[in-house]
Amino acid sequence: MVKHLQDAGMNYFQHMIHALHISYLLFVACFCCFIHSFIPFIFQTKASCIIKYLSDNVINRQIRRN
């Protein structure tokens, strides 16, 4: 566990907050996809925008660590 936190460059609570933030955004994306499946004219790009944001965020964090 300590190695993962060191690799991430965060302490326990920073990591927890970051992981909870990612979890929340994934939940929102999931909810938007679910609603979009029944009502296609709403949340047309919300989930993909969230996923792109998360992908960019993870890639940028990896680049900064290396």
C-alpha cells in the first residue's frame, strides 16, 4: 500500500479524496449513460466528456510523475 501511495505521489487522505472524486465522476457518467439509453436526446455527450476528462487527468498525472 505504501509503495502505491509513494508512486502516486500522495498521502493516504489525498489518495482517498482523489479516488473518491474519480468514483463520483464515473457514477455521474454511468447515470448519464443510463438516462441517455431511455431518452436519447439528453446527455448526448456528457458521459464521453467525463471519460475524456478522466483519461486526460490520469495521463497528465502519469507524465508529471515520470
